[in-house]
Amino acid sequence: MAKKDFNNNRFNIVDLDLGKLPPQAVDLEEAVLGALMLDREAIDIVMPILAPEYFYKDVHQKIYSAIVKLDAESNPIDILTVTEQLRKDDCLDEVGGPFYVTMLTNKIASSAHIEFHSRMIAEKYFLREMIRISSEMSRISFESDAEIEKLIDFTSQQFDSLTTKVFGKKAGNDLSSLLRRSINEYYQRSILRQSGLVSGIKTPVRKLTEFTAGWQKGDLIIIAGRPSMGKTAVVLATLKEAAKNGEFPAVFSLEMSGVRLVDRLLCGEANISAERFRNGELFPDEAHKMEEAAGRLIDLGIYIDDNPGVSMEYIKNKARTLKRKGQCSMIVVDYLQLVEGSKEKGKTREQEVSEISRKAKLIAKELDVPFILLAQLNRSCELRGGDKRPNISDLRESGAIEQDADVIILLYRPEYYGFLQDADGNSTKGMGEFIIGKQRNGKVGPVFFGYNESLTRIFDYGATEENPFTNNNFEKDTYSPGNIDNTNAF
């Protein structure tokens, strides 16, 4: 409790918990241990509820551990076998010898209420853990050099670990159950495909959705490109497509402010001039389109965080909080090289980037959401001769990025580099490529997309800026420029 000091108008912390015993139920611990030695079947009830550390008394932890060992070896569980196991563990004297083990069986007549007693013991353990975590948080908080993000990450991990204990861990599976699940999931995908749907979150381009089966849960997707290749346009199109299909994407915009990001989103949705919007010179019909577009966008469940220089710990904690609220089914970070790296001394930037990509993959797996991480390519592709088409080795500080990523997509616009026609004389104006350089569970190759002049919209190639939804049939082939081998793309 805190007492107010009226002289300086501050509060002094008075620890009134000194002398208090932590939450415990020693009598129930004795009853459960006694019942386990009286009823061989009781262990099957207790094992899913209690672990040795759940017991308050150290001697009870040792006795329960001995009982667990006997059960693991399918040996009988009674006073004599438990005593012998404790002797093998060299801790019989520590628990009070055979007398104390025998005394436990006198505490109870049967195992009738052993499940209820076990849950009471677990509850006391969880309360003690809450006290321990809170005390540790307090200790760290008082340290002058404590990093707030690490403190929040520690707290989240501790409470998540406790939550897992309370609600149970995901059980392992035998091969037969996994085979059944694999086959069932295949037929679900087959049904979805026959209905024109996919198992993942729809991408902004239908051919890319078909190519990848959508953005898949647990996947780390790297979308990389040189400046002006359209990374932000792809982000906006991805967010909008996902949200319009009922998803809740969360974007962490480290480069562009939230308002500027929405400016581009609004211009793309309204299909109006980004330049005139920026200069306040919209024509009356464009202003009307802008307002109509805002009406279509306003209820989309898109979360935008534009705090600069944040770390992966910050992104994880924020996304985890949103996930608990049902407001995060997809994460987008723009972009990797702006994520704050580790503050440990002696680490190179390549090591920091490798750590960032690894953490991104772990977040995707932990939260079971697609994690789209944008990245910059180095200038190698522009220094090469030929068509300047990028490859995976052009990723900046690419050490572990290729290893961690499930999908790597490189952006390329031939028009930007002055290649206005392909080898057959076809125009490349308004045509871009998603070059899929890696896909852990699928094929690689190019997928083409269209974009508008201000690069605020991404749509199917072969569609038009005015009507970007012309090609709405997955089976319909798209135009492939003659200087690109596209035989394996679709």
C-alpha cells in the first residue's frame, strides 16, 4: 500500500507484504500425493494438470517428480516404489525419509476429489507466478539503464508463458493424425479453388494470388525493390485488398507518415491525380470521387502505426496486443532497413538485419499471420548491363534474409529504366513484374501487374487504369512480354 506524504505531496511505497506467506495449499499437496500412492489410476487425472514446480514445498516437488518417473517407466506407484525411487534420486532423507512418505497416505482415504484438489494447487502456483513476475518487473523498472522495450517484451513473454501453462500447451501429434489433417486441408483447398477462392489472404493481383495461393499464415514474405519501383503502391494495394476481404492488416510505416500513406491510398481508390491532390487543385469531379472513395475506405479495418525507428520487439508487442483484440490478421512493415537493430556493441549492420529478419519470421509463426517485410535492394542491379532485372543477391545485407523468408518477391519496372518495348516491339508502359525469386512451398518466376501513371494503384496486367478489374478469371492467361521466358510462371 502507498501512504501519502503531505509534506512533499508524493507517495512513499510501504511494503506491507513483508511477513506474508505466498499463496499455497500445503494440505492439498499432501492429500494429492497420498492419493497418488493409493490409486494407480489417479496419475492419469493429475498429470495433465500439475507439473513438479506447481507444488509449493520443495519436498513435495521431489516426491511428485519420483511419482512421474515411476509412471513414465510404467512401474507401480505405492509407498514402497516411491520410497525406492527417492532413494535412487538420492533425496530420500531430504524429504523426511520413509516415515514422511508413509504419513502422506494417512492424510486421505481415497482419490475421489483429486482433480479438484489438483486444480487448487495449480491455481496457487499461478498466483505465486503472478507475484514473481510483478516483482521482477518492479526490480527491472528501478534499474536506471532499463530499456522500456525490453521490459515490455520480458513482461509479455512471462505472461504468455503463464497463459500457456494455464490454458495448456499445444499437444504433439502422431503421424496418422497429421496425415489426416494434411489430406483434409488438401480437400479444403480443392473446394476453395473450385469456388474461385484460395486458402491465403488475397493479393492485389489475381495472378499473384493464384501463383502463391494468397498470403499464407505463418509466412515471412519479403517484397524488395529499388526506389521508385512501387513498394509503397504494393503495400497500399495489399492492405486495401486484404481489408476489403474482411481481414485486419496492421502496417508499420517507418518511412512515410500515416497521413501521407492515407493520401496515396485515397488517391488510388478514387483514381485521381496525386499531384493535383497534393497541390489542392482537384477538379470538382475529382473532389467528388475523393469523397466517395473516403466513404468506401472509412470502415476498413486497417491499423497504421507510423512511429519511426521502432524495433522488432515494439512491432511484436503491438501486433500481439492487436491480435488479442482480433484486430491483426496480417502484418506489413515498410521497410526492413529502417527497423531499429540491436543496441549490443560490436554487432555489424548485416548481423542486425539478420536478427531482424529472424525475429520477423518468429513473429509470423507465433501470431500465425502473414508477415510482409519490405526491403531495399542495393545498386548492383543498376550497375549491371542488360535489362537491370534484380535478383535475390541484390538484397542489402542479405545474410539471413533469404534463409528466413518463405517467399521473396522482387519488383521490377522496365519502363523506369528506359526499356519501353520488349523484344517483339510490345509496349512496356504501365507494366511491372513481381519476380518471385523464392517460394518455399511453390514455384518461382515472374508475375506481371499493371499500374497507373502516378503509381498509386496496382492491378491485373491487361486491365485498364479506369477499370482495373477487367480480368477477373484466374484461368485467363495474361500478356507476357516477348523478352521474358514466362513458361513456368503460371
